[in-house]
Amino acid sequence: MNRFRSHTVRVVAEALLRLPRKVGYKDRLILAYHNIVPDTFMNRGDSSLHLRISDFEQQLKYLCEHTTVVSLPQILSDNLPNGPYASITFDDAYFGAVSDGLSICRSFGIQPTVFVAPGLLGKVPAWDARSELHQWSPSARRRFLTAERGLDAGSTPDAFENPHELRIANLEEIRSSVAISGAFVGNHTFRHPNLRQLTPRERLDELVSASSYLSAAFRDAFIPIVAFPYGSVPRDASLLLQASGLTTGLGVVGGWIPRKTSSRNSILPRWNVSSSVPFERFKLSINGYFCK
């Protein structure tokens, strides 16, 4: 049945890709990745977040062939010449993303952005740690995001086998890779909470404290843009941006940015690229189909 379904997906994809593209020169797409892992990676942690190197390289090659890939500050400019445009982002600053991910981007001439939550540096995050313990069912995830407010300080790497596959990079690792690759660093809150479950004061403190830490640590590489943890955009997001001195907020759903959308004080969509996305589906999304 799976073989039949895969064949059907390929046939449909080939037919759609022969049609005129659904995206045009004014279209912009921000892609959200998490971790980049060796091809030998055995599905661990929250496996949807861990994309194999060969798959990432294949996706970037196609992306560069069919769009103009630019930095996040560039794609948020309202005065771009003809596109379409794409930009690469990494959430959480996993060690694999910071090491292999940034290196691969550099080999393609891509300047990505890494969104960092300082409170998670050097840790194995809750979603991976709990998945390893088989405690990350859909109901457990909902409970974590509501009752626990998405807050967990993470686990020390020495509690896991091959922890480098699951852990967040430490500050010096990020600094070194950012300096070599020319990547930008953005705000991912300080502790990576579900902002919708915090008070207004707590939400503001999360953004301001993260910006203060990251601007001091990365100086010119820091950009005043926030990627909301878990894609959970608070209802007062626009006011929160203004109060915290940030210019733009990013979710992880929605796909292509609607045309004529201003980037200033806006909440913009991204496409969250799961490790389970087949390459045919990836190609369709880059051409404007099924990208949410």
C-alpha cells in the first residue's frame, strides 16, 4: 500500500510540475528547519525535527535552481527586484544545524539565520528528551504546551547516548560557526516557552532578555526578529514586537508570504520543513503547491 501511495504521489507531482508555476516574481518563502543530522541517524527524539544531510543538500540544490535564495533581512525588504525568493532559517540552534547545517549553506552561497533560545544552550530539549523516554504522545505534547506552559530547562547531554545528535549547541559553538558562515542570529525567546500561556509581562520579559543576551553575544550578527517557539503566536504579538524593540515575528505555518505584505511590525508565515517531507512534496511546495 505504501509503495502504491508513493508511486501515486510521484505521478501527481510530475503532472503538477509540468503546469505553470503558482508562484511569481513577487513571491517570498521563508523555510524553517531545525536539526541537520548524519545519514546514519536512527530515528530518535522528536524525529520530525531531524533532517538527514543528504536530504538537506538535495532540497537546497533544488531551491537554488528554482528561486533566488537570500538572507532573512533581504527577503524582508519591501524593495526586492524580480524573484521568487526564499530564505533559510534554523530554530533552536541544534548542534547539527550549527555545525553541518551552516557549513552546507555556506557551500551553496546561502546566508541563513539561526534562532537561539539562550536558556536551552548545551541542553537536550524537552521534546527530544521525552521522546527518548517514550513520553511524547500527542496528549503529552498538548499537556506540556498548556499545563507546563512549554517550559522545561532541558536535560544534560550525558544522560543520553550520542547526545550530539539531539543537543542544542553551546554559545562558543554557535559563535564559531556564525563567524565562519556569516549567518545571522535571531530571537527565539529566552527559555522557549509557549508564549500564549504566559502573562503579558512574562512574554515581554522573555523577548527583552533574549535580545539583550544575544545582541551582547553576537553583536552585528544579531537581527531584531523573533521566531515564536512552537509556532505559537500570542494574540498581542504586534504590540509585543513594538514594546520589545523587535521588527518582525515569524510563525511556522502559512507557507508563502502573501503579496504586498509589509514586513515591519508584521507576523509572517514560514514553511516548517519536516524530516518526513518527500522530495516530490518539497518540489511541489517550492512551486507553490501544498505549502502550509
